[in-house]
Amino acid sequence: MQIDEKILKGSAMRNECKTVVLWGVMIMLAGAGSAAPEAAMKRFTSPPKIDGDLNEICWEKEAAAIAIPGSEPTDVLLGYDDDQLYVAFKCRHHKPENIKSTEFKRDGNIFMDDSVEVFLDTTHDHASYYQLAVNAAGTKFDGVRRKDSEAFSTSWDGEWEAKTKKVSDGFRVEMAIPFRILRLGTNTVWGANFCRNSSRPSFNLSWAKVDLFHQPEKFGHLAGLSAPKYQTVTIERMPVCRCKIGENTYQVEVRNNGQEVRPVEGRIDYCGEYSAEFAYQAADKPAGAKRAEIGAQSVAALDMPFNIGDKGLIRYRFSLKDVISSSSNVIYTEVFKQMIESPIAVRLQSKVLFPREPVVIRYQANLSSDMLKDALLKIDVCKDGQPLITRTVAGKELKGSAIFIQSDLPAGAYIIRCELFQQDRRVYTREDAFEIMAGF
């Protein structure tokens, strides 16, 4: 069967002769086509501590238990409370010294290691699903496929917990998955699959018998899941936002499933890495917000404008908040990462200069020949908001790489402002700071 290359990110397919790494796909050689298994979910009276020990009463007395059949026994324990879904794996291994865990990068190829995978079809549409996986070292992998998307994507980063622990007879995995990071419907039955990968001996096993791990139409069923707080307001439509340098709009449609008017706020925040130099941003940076009142049993649109001022790897979070709630008012949150390319990259060669030393602005245009015809780069050296020196580069001159401004500017702090115009329309702006030090 044909498989989209983008879906082939996640797991492994092996035979006796060779190992072929297919990211996200694994083949089951037996039992395909059998009836989908079911599990009745149970609510925990108190949440477990996520540490990999599995020694709390909730795991021992309250959890639903299922087994992944195979030569090495694998037990899966399940439970939930008002805020999270909890999943635990007991992976037994007759030679625990052979347990492999060599991948330590998030969203890396953990599937050649000893690892476990959780697949969740939260809306039970047999097409959308989340994949959350972790190897024996605790390295996480996550991704999502939407019903209206072309392929599985790892650009989604869920804010969930996972801890692992190696024991005398194998290893344990403990996971806590907040409902607020999952797009939920009002359904109380989810599609799901639970999988285990082993390196030595080499095998790939799953609870639901599937041809491919990424096959939501053959997932098993989790019954009895009810999280009313997260089912009152749900995401109706949330297209993938293809961000670009400049102004962007995040468009989300939200449904109120309740019987009363619900005031909500949608927010966009930058988080993590964001800059041309991939500088780490320690705190969230607000980007845009929109409030709306959603009528009972109706849908409202939230259009949140936000600006991206630089190229690089950007991580941004969408949060949907209950405006009137006094505690834990985040109803839904989703984090994406995306590489942003700008039409032109501009940087200062040096940010500290001395009097009469030239200001060197290096630039690199990422424009086609047709776009170059109407392009103009305007560079202002400003102090206190006022431009003191202006230079322009237009057309084919943009194929160059630098502008030298010989200045007699006095010591002080300055701003360099770069603006790219396309057919008299500004398409890119960047500002950077430099300082001229007093001479000796």
C-alpha cells in the first residue's frame, strides 16, 4: 500500500535479514483484522506521582489493566481524573542488560531503542490521532495527525510528563497527559492503541492488532472517559498556521457545548527559541489575544493577529482561557514549532563601534529574479527615534552582501532599522541596536 513519506516518522519495521527505519510506521505480522479490543476506563481518587515507580494505590487498586501480547510480557495500566489521563507500562525483559536507550533528543528516532507508544483518537473520528512515545531513557517523541491535514506532523509539541525507571526484570514508564493539550469532543469513547518496541530481541507489538501503527481505523476503544470541564468548550476548527515574517493571523473556531453564554479568551504566546541567531527566550512573550462571548450551543471565531519580526526556529503557544474562572482557567493549549524563513536576512557585523569606525550591515536576499525587480531595501541609522543616516539598495543590487556607512556619529546608543519594500508595500522590518563607544 502507498504510505505518505511524512507519516513514516516514528517507529520501526524489522525482519530477520535487515533493519529498516521507517519513522512512524510499524508492521504487525499476526492477528491483523481481528476485532478491536476495548477497555473500560476508571477514575482515580488521587493522582499518581509521575516518577516511574508505579507504587501508588491508584495503580494497584483502581487502574484499568490491559496486556500487549508477545514473547516479553507488557502490561498497560490506565486511569484518569478531572484534569489528566494517566498511562503506565510494565515492560518485562528476560535480559534487562540488553535494554537499549541511546536517543536523547526530543522527537528523535527513539524507535530503534526500547520504547513505548501511545496513540489517542480523542474525537473518535477514526482519522485524527496523537502519538506520544518515550524510550527507556525518558526521551519523548510526540506528533499529531488532524482529519483535515495531509500527513502526520511532529511540529506539535505537547506539554505532558513522562518518567521511566529500569528495574530488575525490565523497565517501567509512567505518563500524565493533560486533557487541556488534547482536542476533545463530547464523546466518552476514544480510539487508542498502546505499543512496545524492543531492540534485543527485535520486536514491535501493539494492543490493537493493526497492519501499521499509524492506522486509526483499527485502533481499540477506551470507554467511559468523561472530562466535562474540557468538553464544555471545544475546538471546532483550527487550521495549521503557516507563519511568515510580518503580520500573521491565527484563526480558531470555538464551540460552546454548554447551555449558557461562555466568555473566553484566545492567546498567542511565543515560547522557547525565537531569533535569527536561535537565541533562547526564557519567558513567554505575548504576541496577540482576542476575547469573545460564545452563545449556548453555538460557534464563535477568534482571529488573533500577531507579528513575527525575525527568521529562525519559533515555538508559539495557543491558549484558550475561561475568562470568568477563578482557578486553572486554561481550557485548551497547543504548542507548535516552525522554522521561519524571511525574504531577507540582515545583521550588524559589530554591535560595539568606536568613533569614525564604519557601520557594516550585512544582508542576504532570498528573492527570485522577478521579485528583485521591484524590491527596495531601506536602512536607517536612528537615534532617539529619528533617522540620522539613510541608505537604500534596490533591484539587482540586492544580490550584494553588505553596506558600509562611514559615520562621524558621536558616542551613544543607536538603532538600525531595515525595511524591505515590494512594489511600494513594506513586507519586512527589522531593528537592531548598536553602540558607539567613546574613544580613548
